[in-house]
Amino acid sequence: MSDIAKPTARLQMSVIGPVLALIVLIVAGALMNPNFLAWDNITNVLARSAFIGIIAVGMTFVITAGGLDLSVGSMAAFIAGLMILVMNSALPVMGVGVPIILLGMAVALAAGLVAGFLNGILITRLGIEAFIVTLGSMGIYRSLVTWLADGGTLSLDFSLRSFYQPVYYGGIFGISWPIIVFAVVVVIGEILMRSTAFGRHCAAIGSNDQVAKYSSVRVARVRLATYVMLGLLVGVATIMYVPRLGSASASTGVLWELEAIAAVIIGGTALKGGFGRVWGTVIGVLILVLIGNILNLTDFVSPYLNGAIQGAIIILAVVLQREAKSGT
């Protein structure tokens, strides 16, 4: 009886652990700074978390299927730069208006799909390790955006930026569009993961791709689909990001891959694949963003150490996953 109870207890802790950590952070933030729970701060935190959150949902499927993508931050920078160049070039012909914004969005989605497809093809068809492929594409995309910007910054035309800004700053009932889009992506992602054959196949492949293949799961096709989905969501995140600053440079999207992977692992998705939890990823995203927000609102630790803290959290989360697995 006790042997059955122990795994159940561990499972419950893996589920409620991230939730408890989030609650502790909220309480700590409120105690450290009274402005922490102000509506403006909350909406700002949620809006800024939307970029990483949208990408992290796609990363959840990639990791669940036993993959990895280190290129998402550089990919976002390249897509943003390409989007800005196309919109600026089309401005004299199309003028400022909805059509040119839709053109920019289409470019972002298409570029994301192609980028994700190329990563997926190299991994699934040529059999190259995901780490190597995405590490290489990370360098390629970062170099391309630097080249496009001639070492500087690509800036959206001022009139276009002014017209485009409501996509980030606007919303409904005080809730900005990035938060709404993030929520929609999460709902769709949770349905895909829990209620469709695609989600079950991702978990099966991550657990044992050979067994999944013998079970008539099209392993290569499903893995390819996860990378295409991630690329598409990087495009969606970029669409929401560009109107915020109206620019792109070599520093755009730096460490986004670290934050996305950290959010996925903190949320309970197994790093080696086989199990994914979209709602857990949302908790992971909020934990990371709240840590950064607390560092900015207090003098407890320098905000420049945010990346170091995120890296330590990834290592700790993986260690805890290993201990839980070895103890079952």
C-alpha cells in the first residue's frame, strides 16, 4: 500500500509544486513592494510574458516529443527584421493602413513556418541531432538580422509604428491583445496536448520513438509538425512584439530560448520527452516573469542577474526531475 502511495504523492507534488512556487512569489512580491499587485504592473507583467509564453507553448510540444530548439530567440529577431524591412519597403505603394499591417503579419507567419520547417526537415529527414541543428540555425538567424541591420538597428517607419502600436498597447476591457492571444494559444495548446491524437503521439514518441513507430505512429511527421508549430508560434509572438518597440537588432530575442525552455521544464514537462503539460508551462512562464519583475521592483538582487537565476532554475528543475524519476 505504501509503495503505491509514494508515486502518487510524488505526482501530486510535481503538479502542485509550480503552483505553490507561484503563490509564494506573489506573496513575496506583494510584501516587498506595494506596487507589485497594482493593476498596471500586473497587466504589464502579463503582456511582457506573452511573447515568451506563446513560444513556450510550442516548445512544450517539441520537448514532449523528445526534441529541443535553441534557435527561437534568434529566429524571432530575424523574423522581426524581415517584417520591418518588408513593411517599410511596401509603405510608398500601400500607404499606412490595415493592408500593410496584414502584409507584415503574413510575412512573419510565413517566415516562422519556413524556419520551423527547415529545422524539422534537417532533424527528421537527415537525422541530425536537434541540438546541433538549432544551435547552428541560432547563429545563422542572429547573423542574418545583424547583416540586414548593417550592424545597427532596423526601425519601423514612425507612421507605421504609430498605426501598429494598438496591436500591443490596445485591447478589450483593459486586457491587452498580447495577453488575449497568449490565452487563446494556451487553450488551443492544452486541447491539442490532452484531447487529440497529435498530443498523445508527441508523448509516445518522447517516451520511446521505436515503440511509437511499431505502434503505427508516423514519428518523423509528428516531430516535423512540432517544429513547424513552434516556428509558427515564434511568428505569432513576433507579430505582437514588433509594435512594442518598432525595431529589431542583434540584441532582439536574446535569451528567449533560455526562458522558453526554463518555463517548460519548471512547468513539469520532462526534458527527455514523454510527458508535457501546457498549463504547467504557463505557470513556469509566470514564475520566470515574476522573478524578473520582483528584481526590478526591489533592491534585493541585481536585475542583471536575472539570466543567472533562470539558468540555475533550469538546472534545479532537471535535478528534481531526475530525483523524482529515480525514486519511483
